[in-house]
Amino acid sequence: MRHNKKFNHLGRTASHRSAMLANMAVSLIMHKRITTTVAKAKALKKYVEPLITRAKEDTTNNRRVVFSYLQDKYAIKELFSAVSEKVGDRPGGYTRIIKLGTRQGDAAETCFIELVDFDEAMAKTPKAAKKTRRAGKKAAAPKAEEAPAEEVKAEEAAPAAEAPAAEEAKAE
């Protein structure tokens, strides 16, 4: 029986899984955002968040413990310097998973996993007011927006056609 065994093995052996998660954690720390499947992202979140918590206190023992997981001195340097400064006051929840949809080849659910404090676009953008859709307005709105765009394109094309004719008249 597998009572109380909720760990996702991701269809890999233990050594393959630990190597994969370590490589993904290094990529996440160095690039601040990676694209992967939802299952791998959830497993990576459980793997990397305790390491970021350890990095908030820069001691020799914490560096050695984190190095035993990641095995990359450049990632350790980045984690203990830039990442720990950004997340120093945050009590947890250092990563964010944003679902992207399905992958075309095998229909796997894909997503971004990113470090929360490093995405300036998400931090600066205020939340938009929730839009309500109504059937009557939804159908009428796109038609009204498309018509002026087509007229503008026609107006832009007309002066462009007249310009060469005017240049030819001047040349004669």
C-alpha cells in the first residue's frame, strides 16, 4: 500500500529525478524564469523554495547545504547575493507558476515558473478591473473597432500612391 506517500516521482528513477530537479533549479536561479510542464514545475517549487529560504541567511553551513543540492558554484553565488537580497523580507512563496496551455507535440500542460520578485512587469502592472461580458455588446464591439482600422489603412495607402506620381511630375 502507498498510504501517505504523496511525492510525485515524475516517471524517473531517484537519481535521474534529483539530477533533473537540480539542473532545473540552477536554470531557474540563473535565468529567473523557465518554461516546463506543470508537474515538473510543481516538483521544482517544492525543491527550490527551501533552498531560497536557506539562502536568506548567508552562513558557511547554509552555503554547503545548498551546494550539496545544486552542485553549481555560480548558481550559489547568484542565489546568496542577488536572489537573497530581493526575497529577504518575504516570508515564503518565492516562485510563481503561470500556466500556458498544452504543448503541440504531446499535449502536455506547460507553464512558466519564475521567481516572484524578479518580474518587474507583474509588479508594476495594477490589476485590471474585472470585465463582464454580455452577448449583445460582445458581438457589436469588434465590428466597431475593425472598421476605423481599415479606413486608416486605406488613407495611408492613398498618399503613398500619390507621392511617386507627384515626383514624376516634378521630374518632367
